[in-house]
Amino acid sequence: MRSQLNRRQLFFTYLALILVALFILIPIWELVYLAFEGGIVDRPTSFHFFPLKPTFSVFVEMWNRAGQNITFLQALRNSMIVSLGAAMLSVTLGASMAYAIARFRFPGRQLGLFGLLVGTLLPPVALMTPLFLLVRTINIQSTLFALIIVYTSFAMPFAVWNMRAAFQAVPKELEEAAFLDGAGNFITFWYVDLPLALPAIGIAAIVAFLIGYSEFAMGWMFVTRSEQVTLAMTISGILVQGSRHWSLMAALSVLMSI
């Protein structure tokens, strides 16, 4: 009786895993299919596992002209600058803020943490107006640095909370031993706390990088020149054109994923 129950549980477990795998893999395969099926200009009306007219011409077209007046390499360069900039700035500011919150006691500490938590609950559209006013005030609108500032503001709450937990997990005895050897606060932070918190710092950097690499809706508000757009913004730009070339969007998505 027990063996039959175990077999049933195993069967339904495998069935559920197969369904989840299909749910994830079929859209990815369909994306690859659309990229190599160069004849689809309007919305696809049928499903096929393999391209009927396989071609690489769509990839060549996307490589030479990903958007208006911009090539794929130029859009990729913009994406890398924005994503890496947001990751570096989030880690730099987030690590110092997280360490201060984890190790020091000062007025407004809990209120600041609560404010960061509330910031993660707000929809991005709620931050559009204040961020736009900030960017315009410091006169960096329509620049890649403006996008770095915007995406850093989105990544900072997670970075601070994540790294704060990592710094709190570092034993205070290690810091006290460093202090006894004559190390100051910064030396202790740099050589003791920071190396032990590297996994959390890496996670925060990856999250910030992905935010900058994949976000497109907010980007159009802060960038107006075509030579400043990122890959994600280029894909969304194809959607608003009169002719929705789904093969072009799929090819650009595949290149962006690689």
C-alpha cells in the first residue's frame, strides 16, 4: 500500500515538473523559432516547432541596425555602461550604508530601514516624477548617467537589506581582534567584513545589473536621443513602430540574451 502511494506521489511529482518545464521551455523555443523564421512580419497566427523558412538575414539586419540610427553593438555598449554603472554604484553605496546600519547605532537608523522597505513596495511609476525632477535639476537628462542614477535607485533597497544581513552575520569577535591589532574602522571593514560578505555583495550586484539591462519603460522618460538607447529600449521601440516585425524583435531578444 505504501509503495503504491510512493509511486503515485512520484508520478505526479514528475508530471508536475514536466509541465513546469514545458511552460518555461516552450516560450523560449518559440522565441528562437521566430528569430530564425524571417517571413513573419505581422502577429504570428500559428505554432510551429521548426522554422518554415529558416534564415539568418534577420540577425544580420539586427546586427547592422537594431533601432533608429543605432547598431546592435552601440545599443549593447549603452546597456553595458548603464548596467555595470548601476551595479557598481549600488554596491559601493549599498555596502557602506548597510555596514553603517548593521554596526553603528544612530538616530533615524530604523526609520531609514523602514523607508527603504517602503521604497520597494512602491510601483516604479510612483517614482517617475521625483526622479525626473532630480535628473532635470542636476542637468543630466538624456544621458546614460541619468539611467545609471535611476536604476541605482531601484536596486538600492534590495542591496542595502541584503548586505546588511550579511554584515550582521559577521562575528563581532573578528572585528574586535582587528581593533586590538590597531586596525581602524575602514581597515576592519575592508579586510574583515567585506570579504566575508562577498556572496551577498555579488547577489546585489547581479540584481542591479539585471535591472539596468532589462528595464525599458522608465528609460524612455529620461533618454530622448536614439544614440543613447539600450537594448531593452530598442526592443520596446520596435513595438511602437507601424509595422510590428516579430522576427526582428525575436532576433534582437536572442542576441540580447546571449
